Amino acid sequence: MSNVMAVGGVLAALLAPTAPSQPVAVPNERITISVETVNGSGCPAGTAKVNTAADNTAFTISYSDYFVLAGAGAKPTESRKNCQLSLRVQIPQGFTFAVTQVDHQGFAYLQRGADGSQHSHYYFMGTSPTTSVAHEFTGPYTGGWQTTDRAAGLVYAPCGQERNLNVNTELRVDAGGSESGTSFMAMDQSRGSVRSVYHLSWREC
């Protein structure tokens, strides 16, 4: 059984705003993030939560019902699930932020012949969705996994405008040539300390 960490991918540009000034220290006033809307079979109402880091350098999203199954006993609809969150980010006046890196964590059990994948993209409301980043896993595989999406360049939210940050993720699993049994992938906190961490960079407007 392999237990390989999948790392890579490029986080496409979220938005192309007017270039702000030089980087400054992280604002002292605590930012707040709330889930405005939630859609998708991977995050039924009340199963996705957001928490901000005390130092304003990141926020996390945790899920409690986000997993996919394929193989013996699994329904076709259970092999692919997604979660679409619209986040309202309230930040101190005079600052703007960019997402620099996103780390996703989960667990998987893939039998020989099965495979799974994790997909994600992010964008500000009113702009075109970024290109989806995909990470592939091949069975046999048992254990934790982590994927990392890194920004090709820091692109900041427009100063003085309120635009929700949309976060879309998806999990897939395919039984493939596995003859029996069930394979699964999960991004589900009930199976351990699992979360997605969104790292932030700050600038003064």
C-alpha cells in the first residue's frame, strides 16, 4: 500500500485589480469570514465551517460530510460530489488580500485498479471562474493525503469593493478494474483533523 503525498498545481488568477502599494504588515484587527451560500452534495447545509487564524494569515474550511464511494454496494451518485461556498470576507478598511496557497487534506482507501481525484478552483464574485486544479490518486492507496495549490502570482481583491470569494471543490472516485470491495476518498473532519487551509497575503490600499 502506498501513502504518497500529492503536491502541486497552480492556483489561477482570482482577479486582475489595479496594482496596490507595496506589501505591509498583517492588519491587527481580526478579519471575519462567513458562509453566505452553500451548494453541492459534498456539503449539506451546516456541514461546512470557516475559521480564521488569530494572526490573520489564513482561514480554514472544515467539512463533516464530504466523502465519495465506488465499488460494491455504492450508488452511482456517491462516486462524485462537490461543494460550492460563497464566502463573505470582512477585512479592515484600507487593506486588501490575496490567496497565496491552499492546502487540502483528506483520507483515502483505493483498492488496486481504482483511482480518485480532488479538484478545486476559486474566484471573486462577478469574475470568470479560474481553471480547475486536479490532483490524481491511484490504488492501491491507504491513508492520509494532502494537495497544495500555489498561486502563480499574487492577485489581490479590488480595494474598497465587497465581493464574495467563491470556493469550489470536488471529489471523485472510480472503482475501475477493482474486482470487489469499496474504495473511497474523503475530505471529512469526522475522520480526523481534516481541513482546507487558505493562506493569505496582505497589502495596503
